[in-house]
Amino acid sequence: MAKAAPEGLITALDIGSSKVSAMIAKKGDGGELIVLGTGQRESRGVKRGYIADMTATEAAVREAVEQAERIAGLNIENVWVGFSAGGLVSDVAEVEVELGGHQVEQQDIDALLTAGRQSIDPQGRMVLHAQPALYTLDGLTGVKKPLGLHADKLGVHIHVVAADGSPVRNLDLCVRSAHLEVKSIIASPVATGLACLSDEERELGVALVEIGAGITNVSLFAGGMLVGLCSIPTGAADITDDIASAFGTRRQQAERMKCFHGSANASPRDNHDMIPVTPIAAEDDAHAGVQITKAQLIGVIRQRLEHQMGEIRKALAQLRFEGPVGRQVVLTGGGAELKGIADYAQQALGRSVRLGRPRGLTGLPEAHGGPAFATLAGLAFYAATDPVDLRSLAPAGQTVMRPSGGMGLFRKLIQAARANY
């Protein structure tokens, strides 16, 4: 029988359009995160980041978590969940109070944060994050610890991320239906930024482009925090669908063709390399398969990429990612694992592009070390730091996402029954 979860254990859960993945980690003696177990299942009920089939998604969540539990030899009760669906918005609220030149005390900071909390206007959305990012002293920005310093005016920049309420509630309900307590729901770009962006990149200015299966999130970091978000309702699955449609084959084979033979860049050799394809109409005839050139496959991929990169360019322009700060782009997500996509994006966007992979985790399996698992790793980092959030002090009437509870004991009973019978 699996052991009960020890203190300091973290379980991250990423529910995407193509896969549901889970990670169990713990803090080491030096503060590092050590991966104890991971799990992954095909996502069968999520469309464009939204839950479309509660039963199928719940089953995938349960199976992914149970796989991670078996590897770790532990039973877990609560999870930190990523939210990547469209409708995410990001804003920075700025608040300032008069100090009259005296030394900053904790009660001054508390009063400032209370004023900041009251200034948040979610405009009918559900607040996922409301975190004090940086303080200002007499207009000087970038102060991380104002306590003990003298100032006439003390201010704070509050990073707010909000989302449409119904999709978040559906996600929360789905995880609770799998008998797990939701510690918190974290916006995917916030988590992914922690996993694959350096502190300097977040400070100087960088765009993070997460190419998921059904959705692409473009987020802008500057001054150490997330300052803008834009969602595009296309992703890597659209490339797979284009391949399946162009060559009359099933999605499963189209996905294999994309992963094993696909590329974002073409070469003269591609006109000679042949790829076998089994059309749907010919599956009953072992000799009815056809062959295409690798150049034909890459042509279909590049046609879709051209459209997607055009949408990403529009999103970057909308976020005003231009000039001296608009130089670095980091690609992540499952779509970033397509061969040659970084070089293609660099030419298409006219900016320096690199792939973002999770880093800083001890014991992370090689299979989970690619861009597709950056969000999962970021959720673990977020849980480990558990930053200050003003929602715990939210005024009456404001809609916020609060942890759900009450399912841990029920899940323990189910696991005990499974172990004994």
C-alpha cells in the first residue's frame, strides 16, 4: 500500500487539449525540487483548452495522477492545477500612499496592499492571481523589499491575471470529481515563465509563446512580471488535422508523420525521401498504401505555420512588443517540439528565438524534459514559492478562485479499499 504524503510534497497537474500530465515533487534540504513521480494520459475531453467532456477528462486526470502515485510510492490529496484556456487577461494595478518621509514599517506595507486589493476591478471575470510584484519609493521602481527604508511616497505594482469564470469552475469541478483537493488554479503563462525564463529575461523584456495542441498563448514579461496576455485559438493539433485532411489518413497516423518526419524547414533532399501513408479508404487492403515525398508533408506543415506565425506577429504587435525590448522570443509547449521550428520562427518573426525547456528540477525524466512539459514544471515551481496573493483579503462581493476542499478523506478511503480488495 502506498504511503501517506509527507510534508512539503507538491503535486502539479496540467490539463491540456492533447495530454493530461501530473508530477509529484518534494523540496530537498537545499531548497531544490526533486521529482518523485510523473504520469501522463491522453486528454480525451478538452477542446481548445476548455473542458468539453467532464467524464472523459476526469478519468484522464485520475489515471495520470495514479500513475505518478505508483512511481512515487505515495498517495496524494491535493494538486496545483494549470489553466491555459482562452479568455485569460493580464493587467498591472498601481497604487501609491503618502508616508511623509518616515521609515517604512510593516503596517505601512499592509495598508498599501489593502488599498491595492480594493483597487482591483476584475470586470466580471474570476481573479486567478493578484500578487504584489514590485514596490516604488518616491517614483523609484523595482524595489523588492521596502521595509526599513525612508520615503515620502510608497507604491506597489500589483500583477492581476483574470479569466472567464465558467471554464475555471468547470476545471475545478473536474479535478474535485477525481477526488482531489485543488490547492490553487494557476494561469499557464505564469507557471511556464517560472520554468523556462531567467530572472534577467523577465526583467529586460521577453515574449513567451506557448504553442499547445489547441491554443497558443502569447505573453509578455517586463520589469520582472507578466504584463500582457493574448490567446490564439490555434495550435499544434491544427497541423495534425491539416496532414490528415491533405493525405486522407487518420489523425493518429498524421500525428506520427508530423513527429517522426515533419519539419518546419525544407531541404532539397526532401524531394527524394519517401514516407508511407495508409489512406482511411485503403485500411482493409494491405497493399493499398501510398507514398508521399517528405517535401509534400513539409509543404502542408509550413502552410499552417505561416498562418500561425502571422497570428503570433499580430499578438506581439497588440502587446506592443517592439523596439529595444522586443528582441527575445521563447517558444514552448508541445508545438515547440516540431523539428526546426525555432529557426522558422526566427525568420518569420524577425526576432531572436529559442526553445524553452523546464530546468532546475532534480530527477526529471528525460521524456518530460522538453518544451511540452514546461507548464507542468512551472506549476511545481509556483507551488514551491507559493507567492503572496491579495485574494485572501478580497473584499466582499468580489469573485475569486479559492481552493476547494473536503475530498481528501474520501479519496483516502477509496485508495484504502483498492489496496485491500
